[in-house]
Amino acid sequence: MHYTNTHHLSTKKPRPGFGPGACCLRGSRSTELSYRGTTSQIHNLPYLKKTKHRRNRQAKKTQILHNGKKVTGSKMKTNNRLGEREIIKIIQSHLDVMPRMPVPFGDDVSAYDLGNGKLAVLKTDMLVGITDVPPSMSLWQAARKAVVMNISDFAAKGVKPLTLLVSLGLPASISREEVKEIGKGLNAGAREYGAYVIGGDTGESTDLIISISLFGLAKKANLVLRSGAQPNDIVAVTGSFGKTAAGLRILLKKAKTPEALRKSLIEQVLMPHARLKEGLALSLSKAASASIDSSDGLAWSLHEIARASKVGFLIDKLPVAEEAIRFASLNRLDATDLALYGGEEYEIVVTVKSNLWKKAQKAVEDAGGRLIRIGKATEKSRVLLKTKKKTRAIEPRGYEHFKTTEQRSTV
């Protein structure tokens, strides 16, 4: 089985230049709805079928010491596994911290001070077939998504991407046509945001792996970190939430949806867009105090800014997409949960100085985007959602690599 040349649901090709708008030690993006255990189009390919059976045989044979007893890998209890963020903490504890590090560990990007107020900004993020590629996503779309994942973090910091390096892990039996699709997708993603692929590396692997390293330049004064929010700042987003979570439910759980709505929701999953124009405009406006890309989910993103800035948030206008509300009603789901905990929207969550709100809003609108007020920063370090009926806590929920399926929450 090979992929056809139907790259995405719409017939329009990505336009060159900027489209409408994640090198740091932090958790990589993911979604509440894990792709693990599902059968995607990519995982039905012959080259991955062979390696999947080999991995399964090895897992059953492997003897692992667990609580003093030897048990097979397939029977081992994994509820004590290290999570992704714990692994990052362990590695970080053994690293020497670079003097005068301009961006601390844990933000969306990393940077090196070039002097004269300029920074070399770096970012790396990895797409892995089994966890990051849902059913129906083609290789072209997967490759493009790997680029968008990285550019979205540049967008949140207000950094223009310039060049990319790409490292590919590919099974040995991959076909020429499949490699072409990956190459085309990488180029399309880069050119859509004005960047170029200038090199990389390839290696053999048992699953599809696309690792992107992104490079850009920025003025130190314009870089928007996670740590600058202050009480009474306005918290805003660049778009609505919930459509991706709904689209994933259609792809993963075959949720019933009218065709027109189904197409819109699935396209949100297969063809994500980074809010680069909006991020650059916010950076130049000097109105943003803190910012983060929302691909880990709105709830998790709010908690990340709250932790870094030592503030809380009161959200009084949750930006739920109308399509997500319709989908939730049809499938007896909570639209609020879809918006808060879905992930992979690639919007920007930003705090704005209250006296500069109109300036920030105009800057984003002039760039062709929109800035939606959803609440304000508070002194108390709690993240709350206020509705007509009550005020409740927003949980810091999110999927985490290396955790068991039992530990992963679902929308």
C-alpha cells in the first residue's frame, strides 16, 4: 500500500511565504487523545508492519527486573515508569548551566547571546509515527506537521524562522515514492513560513521519526518568554479551541458527524497552522508580557505560564469553537473539556499589559489575525474557570510520553 497524492482535504496548496498564523528541555507537544493503540494509515504501510511484528516478538522475550522479580516485558506493570517531564528533570540535573543563558530551561525555545542585543534562537522537536501521526494523515502531511510543530514555538516567542535541519529515522523497506512524499511535505512546511531546509541526517529506525532543528535570529528585547506575566494582565488567545479534539475523536473513535462538519474538524487535525504572523506582530508591539504555544492544550499552557510567571489566571470567557460545541452536542460530550484539554491547536496563549491591550489587538488584526480576550492574570497562583453557574479549577491535564495508557487522561 502506498500513499496517493491527496495531501490534504482541501484542494488549495499551501501558499509561499507566511501562512496564517516548538532545543529546549521541556515536554514535547501531544494530545489528550493518545494515538497509541490505533491503526493509522502510516502504520498500515508494509515497511512498518514488518518492524511492528519484530518489536512485539522482542518485547515478549525480554526479561526485565521489576520489584526484585524477572518478568516478561509484555507482562510488566508500568505504573512506576518515569514520565517525560521527570526524565527531563533528571537529565537537566546533570547538565552544567551555560553562563548568562538568555532563555532558561523550560521555555518554548533556546537561545545563544550573539552580543549587541541579538540572539541566535534554536528549537528542536520530534515527530514519531506511533504517537504523533493519527489515522488518515499522509506522509506529506506528517512531514509538514513536523515543521509546523517547531515553527509554532517560534511564533509564540515572536521569532522569524530562517533555516531548518531535518533528521529522519526511516525503516529500511520504505519506498522511493514514500520518501518523495516526506521531502515534499518538509519543503511545503518550510516555505509556507518563509524558511528553508538546508541539511540534515538520515538513519534506519523501526518507526517513522522526523526531528526538526529550527534556527532564527531575534532582538533580545523582543523575545517574549513565559515568565513575564503580572497580576491584572489580560490573557488572550489567537483562535478558538476544541476543533482538533473533536477531529481526533472522529479519526480515532469514529464519532458520528455530519459530512460538512466532519470535513472541517478533520482538516484541523491534518493541516495545522502556526500563528507566525500574529506572534511576530505581538513581539514588535511590545505589549505582550508572556507567551506560549498551545499545542499541549489550553489548560496545560495556562498552567505553564502561571508556574513560570508565579501568577494565577481567572478565565471568564472560554474560547470554544462553534464547531466543537455542535460536535459535543451531537456526541453527548462536554465542549468545555474539548476546548481545555484537547491539544494540538497551535494557537498562541499570551498575556498582555492591560494598558496596551488595544495596541496588541490592533497589531494582530493588522497582521491578518485576531486576538481574543479570555480572562486576566491574578495574584493567587490558581488557574480558575468562571462560568454563569460557578467558578472551578482548571486541571493541569495533559498526555505525557512514557506513561502507561491507564495514566493518560482522555477528553
